Amino acid sequence: MSFTLPGQLADTPEEECAVFGVFAPGQDVARITGFGLQALQHRGQESAGIAVGDGASMVEAKDLGLVTQVFDEAKLAALEGFVAVGHCRYSTSGAAASWEAAQPHISAIDNVLVALAHNGTLVNTEALRAQLDAEGVVLRAGTDSEVAAKAIGHITQDTHHLRQGIRWLMEHMEGAYAMVLASPDALYAFRDPNGIRPLCIGGLPGGGWVVSSETCGLDIVGATYLRDVEPGEIVRFNRDGLTAEQGVPAARRASCIFEYVYFARPDSVLDGQSVYQARRAMGRILAREAPARADLVLGVPDSGVPAALGFAEASGIPFTDGIVKNRYVGRTFIQPTQEMRQMGIRLKLNPLPSVIGGKRLVVIDDSIVRGNTSRQLVAMLREAGAAEVHLRIVSPEVLWPCFYGIDTDTRDQLIAANMTLPQMNEWIGSDSLAFISLEGLRASLPDVCHPGFCEACFTGDYVVPVPLP
Amino acid sequence: MSFTLPGQLADTPEEECAVFGVFAPGQDVARITGFGLQALQHRGQESAGIAVGDGASMVEAKDLGLVTQVFDEAKLAALEGFVAVGHCRYSTSGAAASWEAAQPHISAIDNVLVALAHNGTLVNTEALRAQLDAEGVVLRAGTDSEVAAKAIGHITQDTHHLRQGIRWLMEHMEGAYAMVLASPDALYAFRDPNGIRPLCIGGLPGGGWVVSSETCGLDIVGATYLRDVEPGEIVRFNRDGLTAEQGVPAARRASCIFEYVYFARPDSVLDGQSVYQARRAMGRILAREAPARADLVLGVPDSGVPAALGFAEASGIPFTDGIVKNRYVGRTFIQPTQEMRQMGIRLKLNPLPSVIGGKRLVVIDDSIVRGNTSRQLVAMLREAGAAEVHLRIVSPEVLWPCFYGIDTDTRDQLIAANMTLPQMNEWIGSDSLAFISLEGLRASLPDVCHPGFCEACFTGDYVVPVPLP
Amino acid sequence: MSFTLPGQLADTPEEECAVFGVFAPGQDVARITGFGLQALQHRGQESAGIAVGDGASMVEAKDLGLVTQVFDEAKLAALEGFVAVGHCRYSTSGAAASWEAAQPHISAIDNVLVALAHNGTLVNTEALRAQLDAEGVVLRAGTDSEVAAKAIGHITQDTHHLRQGIRWLMEHMEGAYAMVLASPDALYAFRDPNGIRPLCIGGLPGGGWVVSSETCGLDIVGATYLRDVEPGEIVRFNRDGLTAEQGVPAARRASCIFEYVYFARPDSVLDGQSVYQARRAMGRILAREAPARADLVLGVPDSGVPAALGFAEASGIPFTDGIVKNRYVGRTFIQPTQEMRQMGIRLKLNPLPSVIGGKRLVVIDDSIVRGNTSRQLVAMLREAGAAEVHLRIVSPEVLWPCFYGIDTDTRDQLIAANMTLPQMNEWIGSDSLAFISLEGLRASLPDVCHPGFCEACFTGDYVVPVPLP
Amino acid sequence: MSFTLPGQLADTPEEECAVFGVFAPGQDVARITGFGLQALQHRGQESAGIAVGDGASMVEAKDLGLVTQVFDEAKLAALEGFVAVGHCRYSTSGAAASWEAAQPHISAIDNVLVALAHNGTLVNTEALRAQLDAEGVVLRAGTDSEVAAKAIGHITQDTHHLRQGIRWLMEHMEGAYAMVLASPDALYAFRDPNGIRPLCIGGLPGGGWVVSSETCGLDIVGATYLRDVEPGEIVRFNRDGLTAEQGVPAARRASCIFEYVYFARPDSVLDGQSVYQARRAMGRILAREAPARADLVLGVPDSGVPAALGFAEASGIPFTDGIVKNRYVGRTFIQPTQEMRQMGIRLKLNPLPSVIGGKRLVVIDDSIVRGNTSRQLVAMLREAGAAEVHLRIVSPEVLWPCFYGIDTDTRDQLIAANMTLPQMNEWIGSDSLAFISLEGLRASLPDVCHPGFCEACFTGDYVVPVPLP
């Protein structure tokens, strides 16, 4: 079998960002944004930034690092104003952290500074760039956020109407995006017509609004969930209140289904669907689709645990926690010695032999991308005494790369695109291996009041056409 | 009711340290210690230090911060040798981090540098100090670790026999201690005669030994658990192998029972008892001692979860996870605005309304010290829709301060020492409140092959006499 | 005598900034700016910033610290483009360093980002602000640089002609200013109509231009001095070359005479006048105006040394260096013990007893502001054995505060505004004290091809009307 | 001509260290040491360290960086005691800064911690090491300071008399050394029998003593110079006062003559000789030995300036300052672009064309090692308009490497060892080139009350036999 995999690479789909915004005159919007970003830190740990407007202009601070490393009291105090946007960016594994990619992106639109924060990926950046170029708009790095800001500005400079600029952008850009934009006196939030990336609105107890990638960002600042930003919608918050309009017609609904599987925090509610309840339902459904004769059900922490509870519930096999996660694994010295290299996954996870010894286990994980982590996990569980390891995955086989904001590599790195199920089972070393069906996954999301998800990573059916190589 | 409590103070007993040691010629002992300390980081986050010996002398690096903040590749590479000790120190809430209190403590004994790392607290430091003083030994800060090192050195300078010095120390010092000491060519580990603080020994796959506060420190470096250091025992590791002797006769066995309740990582095995299994048993026993009529059982993460599983198991009430812990709460800007101050606990914990809404809950927590966190938790659960909150605590009422290495304040700050159970239930706001009985807690630790624990915080029966005010 | 002075305060007039700009396609403009700012670091050590444009947009990095502390290779590499402006800001003694005051100031003008760096102080900021306010332009902090940028933008948004905006600003703002402004594709430099603050232009050997507060900024990057920016002139550098126009008519010429006395580096040439030659001439003239019977002439390093050479030249009294400056006095721990406090000035300066012992000294210093440094200096020289100390100052008595970019306190802190010459001589402890006459100072600047200087600090004749309290 | 030289390497002899010590009960010895090290910072900028004893033990803090970067108020405050030693280490150009080489070196001697700080280089480290090895003393890194400390300890452990240990060490080690050693209750200072490296003693105004590599370290803390530590002498400072004894008989006196030429600060007095006066005399003597027909005399700052004053004095040619030194050249981004690389020396030095234009110059520099800096300097002076450049060097030709603490490379890198004087003059590009004679250099040091210097770098006559390759 010629399928070789590098030993130490990340084996989890990785997303790019969190966005957060506040409009709240009289309140400490920089601090509110700082707390909001802390709650969203799981969506990106490479860089953090906050830009604040005070009616006249905007001031920004951003740098590489966690929210609490980038911001201290002095910087927060300097960020005075009543409208703010914030951003956390994902740290691409291996690549050097990129100082210039930190957001929010500051640009000039209709003679004021605006700050744009973006979660997602555009698929027609090049075309949009060419179009702007043809109209005489020059671009710097050509990042998604720069292209978006330039496009907004290009229209706005003539119309002096920022939402017209945003509308033009939404009419011309394609892909997945959840964007928040602050001008010196207003906050804007808008979302792609398919609603691929999440974005929700909350009301602060003292008045004013917050916008957040996930509802856990509302909870931490005491905001009440009001509603999600609708697909294709533009919502503006200013001293006149909240004004919503349809930037582009909503298209086929296609919320990223992976948010429910892995990315989002379990205490978040995305488009009306509790992430926690979804994960639990995935487990229940998978238990019916792919039962296993076993003594215990375990979840791989953190995201696999609610699904394991669901699997246990439906199968009658007792749930247990049996894999401990090390909360303090850091980045500074990460090259173990040769002796220690083989441990791999053990730096992060440690199984409990007293729990799993001699037991037949059902182990629930969220997904399999390259397969090497699963392989190490199974080996570690066997070493800890597991009699059998039945691996159950609450997402279908990942067969296609994502082009909408998630880093899932190319097809030749996706194990499921290169092996049959029996081959995978053998390579990973599990006693049995099963993935939830796509129908099953859909069924686990009953509260979403719309029919559709983006399932391209499972089906190759890209809701927004992409430039496949 | 005049019992007032500060609003923002920590409400969990807090321990002081982790110790780790390696003797492994030919291996990167500094790096092994670095990984070991990472696994033990939950026992202390204020400072980290590693001292390494190479047969001739010792080199040390230590500073304030997490292990991964204090050490980088350059420093690890500079710490060459074959024997090492490491230490993580607890960050006392509120007090300024103390640079000079970082360990290991370097001293001179019999003409060589030695490095001592200590977990625990001595109760006769003053007496020991006076005795040394009477014999002409002068002391600097008079910290436990300095007094201990000076005492060892005082004897050893005459006998040229380090273990004689350690023995003399053990014969004269009283309290709780788990100490590791490295001379340039040997590692020593010794433990108080009551075995209050934990300390275990592991064998490295490539040869050599490690000593660790908990077994999770063995697991991360691939070491095999061999045994615990016995109460009163001195174990030496050098090129001649492992040599054990009884430093002082073992006394009444008194392992800190709180290690099982709260401090230790669940994947650790202390004195033969799996922490995880103990916590699970606590839940089972508590379910029988203090049943509740409820729909769901939840644990307060992280330590309450295994007990909640046990409670569910014994009571038949379904277990669920329903409180999400924010993994990224940092230290840099911690003063929320007035609006946000009332959230308090929400910065760390967030309940899942979709899980607990309308439900009667049994909530399992490890302990109640001051009570204010419990009060906030109950309020937050009710706000999230809980119909009833039955609080079940897997430790008895904490009535007495600890003098053996844990920071549990004075009696007037301990809620259980100042209120009756009904008063506490009312003040905290729970529908019912129950603590496990001491007998029940003991029964949850069946694998400990000895009869005794230190239970002074519950009983006031201090195994080692203490200077009560 | 009731004139009391604080013991440890700075006793030198302090200026606010350095500005630097580059337009050089194909060259590493961020690095060139970094080196330029290093040469200008003496003008400000609090913060450093660089903004770079690449035709499309601008990127900026700035923070508190020296140039070499704020910028590393990674940040310089991220600042790609062909036009740049940079800034160093002065650290106000005592006041907390201000993160938000760091420049360049980024703003939005006619739909692009522009970066403005400013050296000087406006005197009608409030009026300008009110005027902008009346026209509906809202301002944030209201700093000089923000007001200036907003004013430029206000006009430019209608005319789409940036230089029209700059012209409007120059027509309406009053005070001292040397400004550089970068748009994404052009560099602008402009200077107040009196030419109070210096600003010069250089040509790079590989093509392109640099603009610098002083010519030493040209030298370090190998640029050839072309000419100064003329009072009231706007110079634009873009792909079409250098274009100059008169923004406002030049007014009464009033170069800050203190630049020659103290601020500028001696290797700089300001408005055609070598700073070094000026200082030397000051010494010669002072020797004739206020001769002294002495054995040796010394200068207080660094700025007093060339003047001392001139004094020696004209008086025939031999020059010597006899006061050594400690180059490494830092900021971290600056509170000496009581014993050490009395040393004061000795932390920076150390006299040579072997040189001055038993000698009658003429000591040349640039200026006396509060007088306390002079007092300590004289005491220290006497302690080192000086037989007589004749203090000669190459600027006239500082009687009035500066409002054009220099921090010289209020009148009640200026010793010369509160004492007669004999009183000063007595308080300072010198054997004789003399200041150069204003005519003498003027005569030391023969190469300036214009008649006038700003001499307000000596005369109270403010070239631009100021709001005196 | 085949003699090629790398373009960017340092071209100045480089020394290794500064040492400082204090014994002063009741005073803040850590702070005093911090100030002392600041005054000595010119002797080493790579690392800084302070160790403090309080009678009982020692505490140390050290790290890479300048004194003011390594120490802040918190660290100084933690270093409580009444005896201290400090050290600054030189940063070897090019080599990575070495964390583990930072001093003071802590070791264990006779059951206490002692801290040793060392300036100099031993030539028989290997032999000493072998001898210790034969006697069963094992060594770690084998650095000079470790070997020295181990040797002291080896004897002291039997005799319990630290000075006996120091004596044994002095009897057996060969080379150049000025060492300070702190035990918890005493300070020791000792110096090689030839007195190669300087070391002096001062009395503090509040009582107690300081020891310093140079007298400028006394001045900054207000200490009065008492005397130098004599060659071969051991001086102990403790509560009984100052006790001196001869550790080894003084040998042929051989003070490093290069201290006077280049290393020491001009305000220091070494072995009774004012460095400043020596440099000035060098210039006078060189003027007589190698006169030049010129208009002006300049010194290359900082060390060449006093010699230039002397040359001017003796020759009647006017002295001027004409080369400005940039005080802020840092280390962070040091790779200039290709365009800028050719500037080389200009990043540090900038000549004044208005001073030197059209003039015939005598330029005084301290020494020529590789010659490339001189070559760049001459080219830069010509470019600035110098009509003629007559280079005069106040040290003889450097023909031999130093083995006593200075980094002067190997013979094949020393230009004077590879070229005749006319060849050097041609290669460097000067109009004439002359070095002071050795007799002349000696004559410039009249105040040294002893006959001898170490002049090995000029003569190859190594006062202590060295292992020449």
C-alpha cells in the first residue's frame, strides 16, 4: 500500500477567523470587543485586532498573538469610541505567522477610515480584482479583505452611500463570507447569499448591539441573541438604530455544515440550531446507522464528546469520558526527541487505562481528514488496554477540499479520497470504522429552519462554483 | 444575615506546586523535564524552572510564566546534562507574582551545587530555622525550600553523605512535602512520613527514571509507572541504579484527600488509586447518600464531570454535559465594566440553555470554599432556564484551613464554618444542597492500599500538629 | 531666595519629532526609512512608525520604543511598496508614554489611505477644529496631525486634488510645521510659511528621493542633498518626478534658532547652514562678547563641544575635552538610593579631575532652562578640583516658552525669567556666567541666505501669534 | 595584491568583560552593582548578571542583554543582601549570543553558594582541568570561570578556608584575570601576578567597599578611589573590614597596554594612570615621531579624540572635531540593501564636509587590526572633500594575537602581519600612514609606577607562555 502520510501534521480541518462588532455609544466598545474575541478565540489564535471609531475617525491595534497577549489595559484604554470591530485569525500550521495578514483591514472609503473584518474565502478574488483593475482601482496585496474594501470604496466614492458600495460588492463577489465593517459612526454586518459562514446579532443590556461569528460571543458580554444576519442581508447599526436591507437576493441556503461538526463552540447557536444539540443528535443517528457491539462509548475531546453522549443514548452502551486533554500544550519548544516523537498525539491527549482497559470501545470523533491522528489515537487506545476500538465519525468521508474558508488540503492528502473504507479501517488500525451518512448528518440539524447546507467537502457539489485544479 | 463575601475572589482551594525529576544519561533531560512540567502545569502557572546537572555542576533557568513561556529551544539546548529537576509554582491570586520564589532552589551542599524542588508546606519551619540558627547555620529568606536545603547541607558537610543530610532533615521537619533534589550526578526523591503530597516513579523507555508529582507527567514522556515514593522513603537514582531506603519511619498514612477531589489530573494515578475512578465513585456514593429527584445530572467542568457520570450511573438520572468552559480566559485585562462585572463566572463558564431549559438539574461540583462561585453558578443556571438546581458536592464541608500546601483561607472565609447547611442552601440559592459524607468520600477510594488520608480540612484533625491561631 | 527648583527634572529644551519620507520605486523604502529614522533618533525616542504605500494602499507599523526596538526584519519585510513616511516621537519626561500618539497618522483622503507625519506645533488647532466642525467635519482626538489630515481631506474629497487640500490646510493652519505625507503613489512634503521647522530633500543614488528633518538622514542612506523644502512650499514626488509649488506665500523667514543651538545633529546642514559651523561660530563670538581669564575651555557634551572649540579658537585659551558622557544610561531602574540621589547628573556625565584639577575653566553649554543641571554640573566640576568655573552659554537667556514644537515649560519655571544674571550666577554657583547676545547668536549663522529666525524664546516676539495665558 | 578582507566584519580589538563587586551592609548592593555595571557597559554588551549574598545564601539574576534590559525594579528589589558581584559580557561579533556563558558563575564551595565574575583569559585551562580531573574533580563546561571556581572549591572543602582555595588557584592558573567572588558574607577580589587586567577598589560614602574593572565604576556610585588590587594580591572585604594578602608573588609587571589605547573609558584611572592623559600623551608623542604637514587634526570618535588633542598640542596643527558618531545604531535590522551596503562605516560615523573640505587632515585612530574600517574611513573622508588624509595610529602595528582576554583574530587576519607599511598605506588609501613606536607608547604612560606592560600583541613576547598554533 503506497499511501504515505507525514507523521506530525495537523489532522483537523482548520478555519480562518472570528469576527466581532459593537455599536454602543457610552460603553467601552474596545473592551466589549476584547471579551467577545476571547470567547471566539477557538476560531483563530494567530493574530488579534480591534479597530474603534468615535464618529470622527478610527484607531486600530493589532498584532500576532492571542487576544490577551495583544491587548493590555493601556491599549484598550487608548481605543476610545462607540463603534468597534475585532478579528481573530487562524494560525496556518507550519507557515510563519504573518504580521501583515492580521485584521481588521483599514482602508479609506468616501473620505473616512473604515475597518473591515472578514471570515470566509472568496472564490472569484482574481476576477473581482481584474474588474477593479479595469476600472482603474489599484490593489495592494490583493487579499480578500483588501479587494472587498476597495470594491466597496470604488462605488461609494461616487455615490457617497456606503451601503451602495457594500451592495455592489455583494453583487460581484462570490464565495463564503461573514463580514463586519465599522465606519467612524456606524457598524455594518453582511453575509454571503448562501449564508455559508455564520453571523449573529445581539442586544446589549445597556443598549447598543453586538455582532458575532457565534452566539458564545454574545453570551460573554451579556448580550441577548436577537437573530442571525440573513443570507445576502446587510445590517447597519448607527444612532438611528438597526436598519436591514437585502444586499443581494438570498440564494440556495448553504450553511457550512462543518461548523456544527467541528468548528463552532458547543454553546453557540448558529442559524437557530444549537451546536451542542446537533452534535448530540449526530451521535444518536450514527448509533442507529452504524451500531457496534461494545462496552463503552467515548468521545475524542472536545468536539467528539456531545456526539458520544448521543451515541450512548441511542445505543444503550454506557458513555464514559476516558481521554484527557492537556490544556497547556504550547508552541515554544515543539520538537520532541526521537524517543518522544513516536508519542505524537500523547502530548495532547491521554487515555485512561483504568476506564478502557479490557473494554470494547466505541470512539466518536468529529472527522477524518488525513487519517494520521486517528491512526495514532487507535494505537494509543490499544496500548492503554482497549480490547476493541470501533471508530465512529460524525461527519461523512471528507472527499473534496473546501474553498470557503477552511483549510482541508488537496484531494491527494484526503485519506477518504484515496482509500476505500476497508483500506482506511486497516490503515488506521481500528476494529471497525464507520462514517455518518450525509442524510444522517442533515437529520441531526432539525432546528435549522431552511433546507440547505454547504456539503461540498463531502459531495464535491460546490454551492458557489470554484476553480478546481 | 451578616455573612458577606467579596464578589470576585477565587473560590477554589489552590495548591502550590508540581515537581518533576529525571535521571537519564544520554537523553535530553531538560526537554523531558519541560514536557513533564507541561503535563503538570495545572498544579501551578506562576513560574517554571529547570535545573540540570552533568556530573560536574548544575545549570538552572527559571522565570515567571508558563513552561512554554519560560523555555525556548535556546534555553533548553543550553541545559545540558543527565540529571534534572523541574518545578511549577502556583500563582497566588491577587498577590504580585514573585520572581524570587521561583524554584528549583539552588544551594551548595558538600561542595557541589544541588537543586531542590518542593511541593507542600512545612509546619515547623520556624523551629527548624531556630535549630539551624542555634547551630550556626544562617538562613536567607527562610522559605521552606531554603530551610530544607540548608538543613541537608548542614549535616552533609560533615558526613559527606547526602542521604544522611536528607535523613536528618526528614527527622526534623514536619509537614507535607514531596521533594526532588538533583546533585550533579544523582537524583533524589523523598516524601513526608504521612505521604500527604503525591510523588511517583517511572521508567523511561530508553533507560533512566523520572519522578513526578502525578503519573500524567510520566505518560507525556512515555515513561512506565513503576511505583510511588513511599511515605518517609528516600529514593536515589544514579549510575548505580535506583536505591531506596527509609528516611524516617512511615507514620499514619495520610494522603491528601483533596488531590483526588480536585487537584490532580483525572488521568493520574496517585498511590495506586486512579483519580478518575475515585471521582466517579464519589458521584456514585453521593447519589446514594443524597439522592435528588431530577431530570439531568451535570458536572462543573473540569473536575466535576467524572463525579457527575458516577452520580448518573448510580441514580439512573441521565448524565449530560451542559456547561461549556472557555479555554482561553487570560490575565491581561480582567477588569470588566460595571455592566459586565455582574457576569462574573460567565467569563469562564457558559451553560447550555437548550440542554438545561425547563429541566431539574443535579449539579456536581468538587467543593465549596467561600461559596460565591456556587452562588453565581446557580444564578446563571436559573437564568439559562433550569427549573431546579440541586447542588451536590463530592467533598464534605470544608471547615478548617489547610496547612499542608493548599491555600484555603482562614476559617472566617469558609462558608461551611459560618453557616448551617440550610443557611448555605439559601445563600447559594440552590433548591437543595448536599455534601458527600466523609465516610462516603473515603469509600470512593478503595484502591488505596492503606487506611488513611489527611482529612484535616473537613475534620480539623491535623495529622501533623499545626500552629492554629 | 525663594526660587526653588525640583531636583531631578530634565533641564534641556525638548523637541517633539523627526520626519522622514521616501519615494523610490524598486527600492526597499521601508528599510531606507528605518535607517533614516535611526539617524534622526536624537529628535525623539518615545515611539517610531513607518507607513508604506505600493500604489494601491498603505500599510503601517508603529509602536512605543526606539526604531530598532519597534522594527525587526519581519516587519520591515512586510512593509512592501515604493513610497514611505516615517516618524520618531519625543518622549515627554515624566508623562506615561502614549501609544495612541505614535505617528504616522493614517487617515482617509479622497478614498485612499494617506499617512501623515508631523514635526512642529500648530497654534490655531482649536480654531481650525471649530471651522472644520462648522463645515460638518467631525474630529476624533483633535491632535495636530488629525486636524491637519482632516482639513486636507475635507477639501480633497470635492476637488480630488490632494495638493489643493494641502494648500487649503496651509492657508488656514498657523504655527510651526514640517510635514511629510504619503498617499499610495506619491510623497508630499510641506513646510510652514516661516520655515520654522527644518525639512530637506535628497536624491538617492539609485534614483528616487528622500525627505528628512535633517541632512544627517540623507547621509546615512547615501542620498545627496538637493535643497531644502522652502517655507510655504509643497513638493510632490511621484512617477512624474519632483513637482514643486508654493502652497502659501513665504512669510517673514523664521527658522527655529534653537535647532542650531541644541536640537540638530552637528553633521546636519539646515537651510544651507552647517550646524557644526554655527556652533563653532557661537563659541568664537561668545569668546569676544564675554571673555574669561582661564586655563582651559571645555564643552558640555555633546552639543557644547563645537562651541567650546570656537571659544578656544577666538580666546586663545586651550580647548580640552574633560567631561565624559556615559552612553549607556538607560530607563529601566532610575530611582537611585538616597545616597546616590545627590549624584544626579553624574549618572550621565563624569568630569576628568586629571584634566581640570586646579584649573580655571571656561565651560560652554548650549542653554539654561531651569538651571538645576547647570548647578549640579558646577558643583561636580568643583568637586573634581576646578579652581574656577566660568559658565558661558551659547544661547541668550530663555525668557519665554516655545509654542512651536519645543517643550520649554512655563515662564515660572524658566530661571532667566525669574532671576537677574547675578542671582543666577550665585544660585548656579559659577564664578562668572554669561550668555551670548542675540546679535551674537545671529552672527554665528552667516550661511543662512535669509534674514530671519524665530527667536521668540529669547524675545517673546512670536512670529506666529500665540495664545499666551 | 592578494590580501582580501571581508567587508563587514568588526575591525577593532574586542575585550571580554567587566566585573564589579560591593560589600556594604545596610545598602542596596544590587542597585549599586546595577549602576556600576552601567558605567562599565562599554566593556561588554552581550549579557549582564548580578548575584547577591545576605549572609546565608546567594540569589542571582542574569540574562542576555544590556544591564537596563536585564534588570528592572522588581528584579533589583528581589536581590536583597549586603554583598554582590556583577558582570557584563562581551558580545562576540557574528556568533550567537550565548545564554549559558552569562556570568556571575554560581558554584558551591565549602557548603555555601559563591558567585564568581571574571575578566580575562586563562592560558592553561586545559592543564588545570586535567589536574583537577586527576584529583577527581569533575567539570561541566570547562569554561575559565567554572575551572577557577572548581579549583577554589577543591581546596577549600578540606581547609574550610576560602582564601586558601583562592591561593591554590592563583598558584596554578596562568593567564590574565581580574576576578571578584562573593560568598554569602564576604567579597573577594584578586588579580593575576602580572596585573594584566585592571581592578580597583573604592570606598562608599556610606561605608563599605566596591571593586570595579575601572574607576568610572566607582565614580558613578559616588565611591572614592582607594587603590588598585595589586598583581597577585587577594583582597577580602567582610564585616571585619578589608584584609589583603599576597596570593602569589607579584611577577613581572605587565598591565595590558591596550586598555589605555582603546578599551578603558577615558575617565578611568588604571593602576594610577589616567587613561585620558595617556591618550593625550600618545598623540603628543606621535606628533613628534611621525609629523605631518596638514591643516587639521581629527580623532576617530570616541577613543581617538584625546590623542588627536595631544597631536594638535604638540604639532601646532589645529584640532577639530569633524566626524560625528551615531549614538543609536542598533542591532535589530542590520542588513542594508545592496545600495546601502557600500556605505558600511557610514551607519556609525559621518564626516563633516564643511570642516574637512579642501583640508589636509591628520586623522588619529587607536589601532588597526584588519584594516578594512580604516580603508572605508579614508574613502569616506576623501568623498567628503579631504585634500589629504594622513593616518596616525596611537598603537604600534598589531602583529600578534592576544591570548589574555581580547579578541584580535589570528595572524593571517592582522593586516600589519601581512603587509609592509607602504603596502598598508596603499591598500588603505591614505596619503601617509604611521604607527606610534612601542617606546613612544610606553612613554605616554608616565604615571604608571612600575616598569612593565603586556605588549605581546605588538611584540609576540607573551608575558605568560601561550599555546601558539
